Amino acid sequence: MEKKLRDSDAFLQKVKIDNRSLLESATRLSSSERENLMSFVQGLDDKMYECTTADTQLMDRLRRLVQCFENDYQGMNLKKDDELVVKENMMMHSSTGLKKSETFSELRSPFKLLNV
């Protein structure tokens, strides 16, 4: 993730350099060409701002997600067959020895009694 952040920073620097060179070229253009180029550059700037804002929001969400996983890791029960078992998953554990297919076949077959 840090690599992506560094890559995006490098890309941002490259775009800024390109914008500077475009602005220098714009000073040599006619007024109508200059206006067109400035509106294009401003559009690029707006898009960069949107991307940067979206990137920041994604980073914040990822940070919160990682924090949630770290907090959940602390709430894990480590006592079942040397495996990490989350407490919520323990509630769903079936105490019967039936396989899932046997359990579901009994639940999903309303005509089972009729076919005996």
C-alpha cells in the first residue's frame, strides 16, 4: 500500500511539472488559445483533486478496516484444537454430528415422510 502511495505521489509530481511547462507555453499563446489551455489545465486540476480526495477516503476506510481487524483479533478465542476461532463463529458451530448435507436434506424435504 505504501508503494502505491509513493507511486501516486511520484505521478502527482510529474503532473505538476507537466502543468508548469504547459503554463509556461501558455504565456506564449494567443488569448483564445490561452483560455482554452487554461480551462483544460483547470479541468485536469479538478480531476486530480477528485482523485486525491477519493484516494484519501479510501486510505481512511482501509485504515479503519485494518483497525477493526486488529480489534477483532484481540477478541478471538484461542482454545479450540489449536486453531484461531472467532467467538461469533463458535455460536454457529453445530453440536450435532450430522453433516450439513444430512441436515439440509431433512430440512428441505417436506415430502420425505410421504416417501417412506
